[in-house]
Amino acid sequence: MIISEWVDSENEKNAILDLTRKVFGDVEIAIPSYFDWQYRNNPRGKAIVVFARDEKNNSIIGTNTTIPTQLIIDQKTIISSLGCNVQVDPNYRKQGIFSKLIVSMPSQALKKGISCLYAVPNDKSFNAFIKQGYVEIIQLPLLIRPLKLSKYFDGWMRSLLQPFDNIWKIKKNDNSTVELLGEDFDSNFSVLSEKASKRVSVIQKRDKEFLQWRYKNHPTRKYQTFVLKENSILKGYIITRHAVVKQKTIGIIVDFLVDSEIQDPENFKVLVNTALEDFWKNDISLAIATCRNGLLENAILHKAGFFTPPSFLRPEPLHFIVTVFDSNNIDLKKLKVFDNWFFTFGDYDIF
């Protein structure tokens, strides 16, 4: 087995997609346009893909990928990366290939000036990362807000809960100044991101280029962006998606950011309620979000009815892990404390 790096060739692209279909089936990440969007068109730079090859037939038998990102740490912008899409051919498993792919990534990342990596791996790959020195910061907090809750269940539970669905109906605000964003993201979003970087220690840079790529240019998903303006100035936005997760139709608060100069959560509750009303109209069973305690956005979500769910409503744990490649540029202690972070579902690729 040999380890090498993708050189952005079409032949290697097709080999990666073939391996993805072999490992996961006909999933989203096996679609060529998704590959180009995620690996090639990212405004922060092309993906780093490390291969494991079988020397006998020169076939790709495993890959490990990181997507360049920009983190603002104490108002200093550094090049970071999001780990994703680690895969090993089923015929070559239990040979230590997964671990070798993880070990090979730091040297490749440092060549590109990438200082650290964060990821949200699934349960199957989580332990392999931890064994290689990655640190679990936390299991991401999950917040839910029931809507038409009966639709989350089947059989007798659905029938039992259906009469109570109206309990969770959103009270419409006809005087709302919230609008659905129809045009491209503009510099107002960059300004709002810059403001946010002054109240938290660690946040992914949410400038107009990133938001345009992440949400407007996505080839396979549809996102809605609701904006709240005051005198034509952007004061907050919320980005949502309707999705099917484990055969359940749910609404996802993918990203949510407001101007902290307006301290009263009630001023922004209408922004969340507009998103929830859209979910309700589309027969969504419940809405989910992740947002840590201590943030203004967390207080607003709670004002709008979000809460931490009981264990039977939670999916598998969302392991949030991090590692540092360049300790001279980044203090791992800073990244290890979740209270330093602003992190939403939109900060990684699953949603």
C-alpha cells in the first residue's frame, strides 16, 4: 500500500466517486457535481485528499479528505480545515488503512498552510481519530422545537399525538420585518460576521463568499435564508433546510447569527418564528438546532420554544473533535474549550 495526494485529475475524481459508491451506495457525496462543489469550488481553496493505493493494481482503496476553512481566533484569521469523507474499501478493512490515512494528513495540511482541523465524525470513525491524538471537545448540544410532532412517530403513537399538534403551532406576526433572501449574499453579511468575531473567541468566517458557496451554490440541497433588517441594515439572519433524517422529516436551523448590540432576545424571536412558520406550512415534525449556552442566539432559540430533548428523541452522538497541526500558530487549549466557540450545523458538511 502507498499513500499519495490527489492532484485534481478527472481519473482520480472518478476513482474516488467509484469508491464512495462502493462504500456508501448512491449517496449525495457520490454525485459528480457535489464533488466539484465541495472539493474544487470552495472559495477557501481546493480540498486535500490523501489516498491509499493498492500497489498491485494501482487502485484507490481509501481516502481521507479535509476542506479548507477560515477560523477567526481572537480576531486573527487563520487557515483551518474541516475533516470529512474518510472511507476505506470494504475488501481492505481491518488492515490499519484508516489509521494510516489519518496519520498522513498533518504533513499534507502543513504544506498548504493549514494550522488545525475540526470534524464531527460518526460513531464508527470516532475512536480511530481519538487513538491518533484528536481531542473531543464535546458532544454537540442538540436543541429541538416540536411542530407537528405526531409526524415524527408511526402507528398508534402518531394517532395518539395528532390531536395535540396545534399546541406547537406558531403564532403568526403580520407586522414582521423579516424577509426571505432572494438575491446573493452581500457585504452586510461580512459585516455581521466581523461583529460576531468580537464577542466570541473562535468562529468560522461567515463572509459573503463563504455563505454564497455554502448555501446558494450548493448543487443538491435547497436552503432558505430569512433576514431581519432595521433601516436597511442587516441585524440578523437564519438559514434553514427541510430534510429527511432517519426517515423523519425535520426542519434544520443550519445557521443563525444576530447583531449582539441588540441585547433583548425578544427583538429576534420573530426571526426564528418566521423559520418555524415555514416549517409548519411544510408539515415538518420538529425543528433542530445546535447552539451552546451563553450565546445570545441560544437565548433567542429558547424564547422561541427550543429545549434539550429527552434521550429517546436524540440521534447518535455528535462528536465534535479537533487537532492542531501547527502549535506555533494555534493554542490547542483555546480550541478545546467549547465555550470559546460559535458553532452551528452549517459549520460542517452533514447538514
